[in-house]
Amino acid sequence: MPDTVMTRPAATGTGAAMLEISDLHAFYGESHVLHGVSLEVRQGEVVTLLGRNGAGKTTTMRSIMGIVGKRTGSIRFQGKELIGMTQHRIPRLGIGYVPEERGIFASLSVDENLILPPVVKSGGMTIEQIYTLFPNLKGRGSTQGTRLSGGEQQMLAIARILRTGATLILLDEPTEGLAPVIIEQIAVAVRKLKQRGFTIVLVEQNFRFAATIADRHYVMEEGHVVDMIPNDQLAQNMDKLHTYLGV
Amino acid sequence: MVTLFGIPSQVLFGQLLLGLINGSFYALLSLGLAVIFGMLNVINFAHGALYMIGAFVAWLLLTKLGLGYWWALGLAPLAVGLLGVVLEKTMLSRLYKLDHLYGLLLTFGLALILEGALRHQYGVSGQPYPIPDLLKGGQNLGFMFLPNYRGWVVVASLVACLGTWYAIERTRLGAYLRAATENPVLVQAFGLNVPVMITATYGFGVALAGLAGVLAAPIYQVNPLMGSNLIIIVFAVVVIGGMGSILGAIVTGLGLGLLEGLTKVFYPEASNIVVFVVMAIVLLIKPAGLFGRER
């Protein structure tokens, strides 16, 4: 039974709908992984996808980018339908993807990693602005990409998207495996991005981190969205969340 | 007469030069193979045949259109590159989702078709191709006589190899290529057209083979089997150097050519097999190749 999205007005970000997913089904080969995901992200919002391992959060991200096997349903970005579009055109609409595994290239230097994703829209951050946001990356230009620490690689993975001018950022588990001090650095950076008007979809298992940043939380379970909790109602819904996330 | 290690210097350096020339061809061809394998994960068995096509295009340009060596140097690699693009787009690209073995079999089949077609048309005795006037003659260096054309082959190959290395390791386009070799899905998720990059890489790799073919035309006879004679040794070179390593292919190619030359001087019986002996040793000690990375 497909679940419907409970649309309550968001606390912030009352802009136009930037991303609208309706009844998305996704398949890895024979495996039916997403069973009718529906959600919506408005301009300027930070929205999280919460859920246990295997709930379908990363698959939803990959479906938006078109790097999943087969998809049915509808994914609209600023009104344009993404399903059926040639895969490499999707990021060029202004969507930046920071994958769970970070994807820093070992055969490239830090500088080369940083400028690899092509500029897709004007208004992207300059290298100087990026170094201001992520001082750890300054002066590491010629280092091999994978020689950076986990946290620095995560910063690099985010930084290279910021240069492209993408306005919707898909952040998949940015704090996974990182020390609390580094998590805080990343949280500060993501908050600054929100202030600058970026729209962010965040996949996180660490919902304490998610709660400090997000406007709304979608909860996913077994390939579909089962609940939506605005951030200002998080406290009342803690018990429900604990059940969903199994913590 | 000067002797070194009991060998007349003319003989020694003559053989070393021959070894360097062979090494130049090994380097050019294994470089193309390495670039193609790195990006496409395909062992391009058609590489020798495409080298041969390069030589034939040069010969046909001369005999049918009266266009000489310097035209061929530009046009033949272009023609072979274009042929490569067509082959990749129409046939090879359909096999990427399958086991690598299918790509190997396809390119092997293509090699047989290309060689067979030309053998049918021109027979196996070679066609002569003249050395260009500008490069005729040679220099007396005292310890040896250096034919100009042979010197040119070594220099031209080195320039092509180092140019390729530079383009891949030091330019923006090269960074795209290296990244797409490592993680093509993510590179595509950034908005870069990876299938086009793959096609261009195959085209470029075989264009290098075509270039080697033009360089070879005045030295060896232009005949349909010139590629298959060479390709086995080139595969050994790539295995020794390490698949997917640019610098490895160049250094190994030249080094093994020199080794072959030296072997011919001091122990000629082993000169045909010395490369394979080295390959066996390298596989036992460092299977990824001297310059290779574990895949």
C-alpha cells in the first residue's frame, strides 16, 4: 500500500518546489528496491532522508542522478522530468551529488579532484571562497587525492560540487565514520551552505546531526517513505523515530 | 676497429640501434594497448592489425593518390583512429556489460578479418615503401653509422610517447580520462559524457598504432602479416610493464627492445625468446607488472 506524503507547511523555505518525486520505483536488475517513493523538496530547504540500512535512502539519491538500473514513476527537477533523460545531462541541470563513498579519485591530485566536475551553472563558488569554507583543503593542491584524511576527503567531495554552480545538493551520509570534531566542522559548513540558499537533500543515519540542520525529515523504510516530520516537531516524535530507526 | 667486450663497436651499436628501433615500436604499440586497457578494460587484439592498416594506408596514399610520407604521417593515424571510432561505436561498446573475454574475442576476430581481407587483396609478399628523401642517407658517428631514417623513427616515437604521457598525466583532459578509468559512474554523475570519452580513447590508442605503422613502412615491408608478427611481443611488453600504466609501457618497451638487441649480440640463440623469459620472471615475482597497480 503506497504511503502518501503528509504535506505540512515547512518551517522555513517556502519557495517553489525544486524537486518532486512521485511514485518512484527503482530496480537493480531483477531486484525491486524502491516501492513508490514520493517526496518533495522546496527551494532553500534542507531535507533529510532518515532510515535504517537498506531502507532505500542511497538508492533514492542514485535514482535522482540516474545511476540506478531501471526507474518508473516521476522525478521532476524544477519542472523537468529526469526519468528518461540522458544520464550525463542530469547534473548539468544544476544537481550536485556527493556520494556515500565520497569518490575521491586516487589517480588525481587534490586540485584535479576539485576542478573535475564541470561548471554547470553560473554562480558557483570560487576556489578562494571554497578555501574559506574549508580551510583544511588549502595548500594541499598537489597532494594525491586519497592521501587526505577521511574528513578532508569528505570536505573535498562537497567542495568540488560547490564550484559547479549546482543549486540542489545531494549529500549522502557526510558524517559516516568521522570523528565528532570533524562532524562539527562539516555541520558548520553545511549550515553556511543553507544560509547561502543552497537546497540540500541529506541522507543521514546520525539524526542528531540531521536535526541541527534540517527543516524536514522524511523517514524511509523498506523502499518507501513512511513518515514526514518537520524539524520543530522532532522532540514530540522522538519515540516514533526510535522505532523507525531501531535505536 | 674498436671492440667492446670482444665485439666490434660497429656491430654492438648497430644492434643496439636496431634494438632501440624495435623498442620504439614496442613502446608506441604497448602505449596504445595500455591506454585502451586502462579505460575500456579490453585487451585489444586488433592492435597489430590496425598498425598494419596504418602502414597500408601510407602505401595506398602513395601508390593511388601520389601522397608521400609526410602526408601519410598525418593522414594514416587519422584514418586508423576513425576506423577505431567506428569499430568501438558499432561493436565494442555493446560488449562492455559482459565478461572481458567477449571484447578480447571480438578484437581477435576483427584482426583476422582485417588481415584476411588485405591478404586476399595483396598477398603476403610485402610492398616496398621508399624512405622519404629528406631522411635518406646517414651520419658517421665514429663508433657506428646512424641511418637518418632509423634515428628519425626513434625520435618520432619518443616524441609521440612522451606527448601522450604528458597529455594524460598533466592536462585537464587527461584528468578526465584518469578519473573515468577509475570510476566511470561517478564521472558521469558529474555531467561528463563518459561514453564519448571511451570512444575517443579507443580511437586515440589505435591511432598511435597507425602512426607506428607509417613509421614502420620504409623499414619493414608493408605486408598483411606485419602486425601479427609484432603483436605477441607487444603483449609480453604490456604484461611486463603493467597493464594500464603509461610510463610503464614506454620504459618497458624501449628497455626490452634494447635487451633484445644486446641478446642478439652476445647470445643470438636466445634473442627470440628473451622477452618471454623476462615476462615469465616478472609474472612470478610481481604479477601486476613492473609499473602496474593491483587491479
